[in-house]
Amino acid sequence: MTVHFLVVGDASPDLPLRVLNLLALRSIAIDTASVERDADRYRIGVAVSGLADGVAELLLAKMRALVLVESAMISN
């Protein structure tokens, strides 16, 4: 199963790196990633497959806790 994370936050150059670093710290390979800038906001999409049970929810909570993040969710 593939999990799609969607993160929206300040258009700070380090936000995409912070989001991707959460996955890298757990040695999770990314299927796809995208970053779109709209004025002063970033919209970051990351797709990951093969996560163990509960890991997606843990990562989502960590993404939401990042300082520059306005919202984070798992989408279909």
C-alpha cells in the first residue's frame, strides 16, 4: 500500500528538507516527491510504499509538529 503525505507550510527553503529528513532518519525510501510554491507557501507531496503498521501515523504526527508546517495529512 502506498501512503501519500501532503504538507503545507511556509515557503522557507528548509521546510522540504525537514519533511524529507523525517523519512531519511528511518531509512524510508521515497517513491515520489513534489514541491510546489504558491506565493509564501509550500505544498509538499510525498508518496511512500511498504510502511509498517503505525509508521504513517507517527510520521504524520512528526510532520505536523514541524515549526513551519500549517497542515499535514494523508491523502488518497
